[in-house]
Amino acid sequence: MRKRRFLNNNNHDDDPMAGMANLFDLAMVFAVALMVALVTRFNVTEMISDENFTMVKNPGKANMEIIRKKGKTIEKYKANKGKSSKGKGKKVGTAYQLENGEIIYIPEE
């Protein structure tokens, strides 16, 4: 009698929410995989690490941005959208662009 009761006890077929746990697990695995893929695709692993870095987005264009991380602070600088800066300054060096696109900076002493 006990054996038959165990074999005939199919309560999970009666519960319509039984498969929701598996769907939730699948959604969590998908979300983690998507986050890992985005981090590796956009090379933002530097943002997570403790290293200091400077990154230039859209160099030489009107919407150029400089992103700098120093310690735990992240600073973002945007171009002035075609406006020239005003103020006093001095020449600190010369930059040359080679035929292959590489830019070499030579500081003045």
C-alpha cells in the first residue's frame, strides 16, 4: 500500500507554478551572461579594477570625451563644442602625426 501511494503521488503535475523556479534560474543565468558579455565587449574592465587610467572617446571630433579614473573617482571631461578656450597659457610641446596615424608628442624643455 505504501509503495502505491508513493508512485501515485504526482503533486507536481497539479501545481501550475512548479516550472517558475526553473524560469527564474534561467533568467538569472542569462542576465549574468549578458552583463559579462557587455563588460568584455565595451572594454570597461578597467572601471572595475583598481588601476588608474585615462580613456579618450571619439578623439578629434566635436563630441570628444576624456574619461579619467584616479583611485575610486571617475572624472569625465567633454569638448567645448567648437568654442575656443580663453585664458593665458604657454606652449608645452609639439605633436606630430605619422603616416600610419600614430601621434608622437615631443615636450619642450
